[in-house]
Amino acid sequence: MAGKVFELQGYAIVLDKVVFLTRVFEAEDGEGYQFNIRFARDLRLAPRFATRHEADLQRSLLLKALSEA
């Protein structure tokens, strides 16, 4: 199971529960950048990052983990 879990901002994400991942976009009220992760049963996580580079990096690492799971 350890290979199927990804940690992001203190959250443990079970990779086989992820059903949708959005692109990186600017968060509301200038609060940095974010992308949304949608899970089974319509749960959503919207991690926010200070820079677009950091958001892009974390999203690409999550995509890589999803493809390897």
C-alpha cells in the first residue's frame, strides 16, 4: 500500500481513489496558484501554492505517481 500513497501538504492521497486532476490556475483573491484533485464519491482537495512553479512541480509529481501506481 505504501507505493500507492502520495503525500501533499500534509495530506496522504490514496492514488487509486483519484478520479480527476485539473490544470494549475490562479487561486481566487490572489492567494497563489492551485489545482484541484477530485476523488471517488465527489470529494475534492484544492492545494494552494505560493508560486506557479511550485504548483506545476507538485502536480507533475502527482501525475507521475498516478502513472506508476
